[in-house]
Amino acid sequence: MDYFTCGSRIDIDAAIAHFEQSLSPQKVVKSRHARGSELAGREWAVPSHGRAKGPTSWFTEYYGDREEPKRPLLGYQYAVERELVRTRSPFQEILVMENPVYGRMLFLDGLVMTTERDEFVYHEMLAHVPMIVHGNPRRVLIVGGGDGGLLREVLRHPRVELVDMVEIDPKVVEVSRQHLPGIACALDEPRARLHFEDGAQFVRRAR
């Protein structure tokens, strides 16, 4: 089991302790990699709704030591061709911009969430491996996934009768529908049921 989180507000130690208690694994291997952006928590270094020029046309995402976040170990830079939307929801800042290599890119609080070019790598593996291992999935729960990519891949399985997708931020779904239609194309499928609420509360109530 791989446990992957985004953002610094997640108490990953508490989550891992919960899984250890619930699943009683024979072995636990922990590998923690800090992920951050020089733009997180600041104004975006791209002009509003226009073509970027000069040094502000580069977005840098850093990977570094969690204990020393100011000491980057690795960084990725993305050229910003055009900003399509920038907005803030009650939960986070949302940005969609265009890059000449990755196409449209979705950022939440300054971190890359998905891109048009390589989103399939993440969504296909996240969906098809557990679906095939299960063998006969009929009802599926997705917690998060507001861009719709995971939902799209799950619904490729004809045996699936219903997918409940629980996303806390409706603004992510709205922005994805408008600016990432190739990823969000299954959000209105009749077999999909969207819930805008906290995923943990949904699971507790569903029990």
C-alpha cells in the first residue's frame, strides 16, 4: 500500500498510525519526501490573464528536505505561456496555465497537481491496478480527484455500476470542467455521483 499526500496540512504520521492499527501489516516501510514551491503562499509570478514575459515566465517547484525546506535538493522549472484562470476557493488557490511541453497544468496552492501531457501515467496506474486486482468491482469510492481523471479511468471498466466521488472543493471541479475537458470528461457520466464534502465525514456516515 502506498500512501501519498499533497500539502503540509496533512498529519501523515497520524494517518500511517491509523493504517497500521486498522490493517496490522507485517512490515511498514516509510519514505518521506518534502515537496514544495517557491510560489506557495505568495502572489503568482505570472501576469494575470496574459502571456508571460521575461524572468516571470518561469515557475519553479522544489523538492527538498522536510526538516530544512529552504535547502532544495531538486527543482523543476516550467515555462508559463499563458495563464487561463487564477482563483481562490475557501480551501485553496487554483491556477491553470499553459506550458509548451505539458500543455495545460493545474496548480493547487502553488503545487502541480496534473498536466494534460502526463496525467494518464498517474490516473491509469491509480485506477486500473486495484480494479484488475479486485476482479469484479461494481461500486467504487473516490476521495478527492476533483479534476476527474481518476473517475474517467475507473468508468472505463464496464462492470462498474456506480462511482461515488467525494471532493471537498467544488471550485476544482468547476475549473477542471472548463479548462481541462479532456481530463474532466467523465464528471457528468450517469454512473458517477459527485459529493462536495469532506471525504472522512462521508466515509463515517456511509458506514
